[in-house]
Amino acid sequence: MDFLPVPNGIDYLSEVVARLARADAEVTPRDLKYAVLHLQAATEVLVKARLQIEHWSLVVKDLSKCTKEKYDRGEFESATVAESMRRLADMVGVPVRKDDREAVEELTKLRNRLQHWGLQETVALVEKRAASVLDFLLRFVDEHLLPALGDEQLAAMQEEMDAVRRGVRDIGTFVEARRTRLRDELKGLADTTVRCPSCYEWALVVKQEGSRCHFCPRDWENSEHLAYAYAETFETVSIEDEVSSGDCPECWTRALVVGVRTAAAPGEPIDMCFNCTEVFTGLRLCSCLEYFLPQAEEDICRRCWDRYMDMSGIA
């Protein structure tokens, strides 16, 4: 059968690779902006196309406010991309990998930042995000959309799909080239190299004078902001992998991160301050939920001890 949303989605993908499958120096801010917008549009159109093939009602946000007649006229509010991804897995039965879902979620956040605050991202970060989502969409189109099309429409789209696949390979090549370059650039810095909260690459070097991700590349001048972003980004529901932030017992900035994983030993979490770069062992959690380094038999942190002394009137 002919199904117009699919070629529309492929057209969006063509725009994305046309703007990004070039050397960094050739990619303009305008290219980055429209690559993000077109990729988000492609994701929404293609995912909802599969829902629509299953049943038109799966595309509608609130079915109680929509009829088939309104749907046919386009007079309805459609589900969000996140909700559409959920319906794809739960209602249609299309398997969606966790990393694919997360890649689409990160793209949505990137699009929202672009719309509200303008373009603040680098070519490297946008290409990294785009490569992940494009990889998902190509697999999704090949496995779950193209088989539903008629032979004539499929043949008409084949050339454009081949061009998209070539572009995706080029973008992936640029991403891998950066990783290869960074292996030499970051030699000897593994003990203070962590995953970047922005691009998720193992390329952020924590330094006292200002931390920097060498992949994005993003500078983090404020160590407290970095500590919060790291803990917020990489926190998990697993107690064993818990990541949290608090006050550093050494420099007293709120840049201590408990559960940091470094490139030197990704499987062994440590407790590190992102301001003074001190690594601590033996930290304890006070009843006030702050971490502290106990002296002798102390069982509360310095702030709680000072507060206790003040309340007791002890000088």
C-alpha cells in the first residue's frame, strides 16, 4: 500500500545527513539547528507511522476527545514522541532497546534546548546524538515500516534510503575518528577522566582549574554545577551503583561525587571531589544525609557537630 508518512519521514532523514555528513569545518550553526529539528520531526513521523499502520487511534493523545472523522481531518492532538515510543513497545509489540529509547529522549531534550535557548551545542555533540538516533531509525524503518509498503512505493524510496545510509556511515566515521584521536590525547589522564554528562563519552577530564570534555567539547568552569550534573545524569535505581553529590570534606565546596567511575577503572566506583580532585576512602553518611570523613569515632559530620555545640552552649 502507499503510505505518505513514511516518505515524508525519509525526506526529513535526508535533510539531516545532508547537513551533518561533512567535515566539522563545513557544518554551519544553521546546519546544526535544522539537523536537530528535522531529526526530531523524522522520529515523530516514522514512529507514529508504525502506530498508524496498527490502528489510527494509537496516534491520538486523548481518544475521548477525538473521533475517526476528526482524525481524518487532522483535527486532533497527537501523542508525544515519548508516549509514542511507549505505545510502540507496549501496544504494538515492537521491541525497543533501552539505548534507543534513551537516544530519542536525549534528542527531544536537545530540540527543546534549541527552541527555548537557541543553539548552544557543538558539531561533535549534535553528530553524536544524531548518529545514535539515525542508527535506531534506519533499523526501525527497515524492519518495521518498509515491509508494509507496496512494491512501487518501496522502489521509489530505495535510492533516497541508500543515500541516507551512506550519510549515516559518514557521520559515524566522524564520531569514531574523534574517539580514536582522543585515545592518544587523554593518555595518562585516565585517573581523572570520567563520562561527560552532556555527550556521555569517556572524555571529561576533571581539573582544579576547570574541567573540560575533550569530545563535545564542553567546558565546566563551575565544579559544583558539574558535580550536580554528573550525579543527576548517571544516578541509577541500583543501590550498588548509587551516584550522589555533597560537600567535600577537604575543600568544602559542594562538588563531592560519591560513586564516580573513571576511565582508569570503570568497574570500580570511587568518591572524588570535582573541585579539588581529592579522592576519598572511608566516607560515611551522616544522619543529615551529608557525607563526611570520620575522625576517630565520630558518627556525625562537622556541620552537625558545630550545630550541636552551638545548641549546647559549649564554646
